[in-house]
Amino acid sequence: MARLILAFPEDQYYYSTPLTVRVTDINGANHLGNDSMISMISEARARFLYEFGVKETGRDGTGIIVTDLATTYRAEAHAHDQLLFEVGVMDFNKYGGDITFRVTRPRDKVLVAMAKSGFVFFNYKSSQVVAMPDEFRAMFPRVNWID
């Protein structure tokens, strides 16, 4: 199987947040487990959206739903490691785009992981994908647009 390669433009990161690897995040191989990394990515995404005033679900029922997730691991992380999650957006289309993540360990400047999560705007009341709100797009003027 071909290896997945994730690389993102430096100018697409809009937010960063630190997260600490908990003892309960460690797997049998004594490093950060895949399932816990996905949870940490989800937490970083939620913090990013909150910082920009994007509610999980608006009054009209519209929110963001994750469509896919790709992650590449570059180094191990261990219990008590402080990790920095840099979060960005790219490749907008009519309905959504990608949220990107660069995960580093600031103590030694090691790249731990890269990830990309696809998203669309979704109305939970009507169970339908809806167009990206203009207000959301306007928050990120540098993001490229894909048809």
C-alpha cells in the first residue's frame, strides 16, 4: 500500500492549542495510542471552532459534521508530553473543506503527527448537507477555493 503523505502550506494555520498526553492515552506499546490521538485531534478541532464562534449546532440545526480523517504519525509521544496542535483550514468548496492539524512536541521541536479532517456543513434537523455559511468563509480569507 502506498504511504499517505500530508503536507500543508504554512499560511493556513489559524489557531494553536496545547494538550497534554494523559497516562490513560498510552497503549500497550507504551506510547500515545491511535484512538487517543484521534480524540486529541477532535478536542483541538472543537477548541478551534469555539475560538472562531462556530457552534456545534446552531439554532437552525446547522453545524459541522466530519466526513473523513487522515493521520500520519512521525514520532512517538509518551505520558505527560505536552503537545502543540496547530489547526488550519484549506480547500473550501460549496459545502465544506478540510481542517488540518500539525502536532508537535515543543520541548524538543519534534513533529509527532499530521492530520487532515474533511468537513461539511450539515443541518441536523433536515438531515441534509447545506452550503457553507458566508460568515464562516469570511473568517478565513486566505483559504483557497476548490470547485
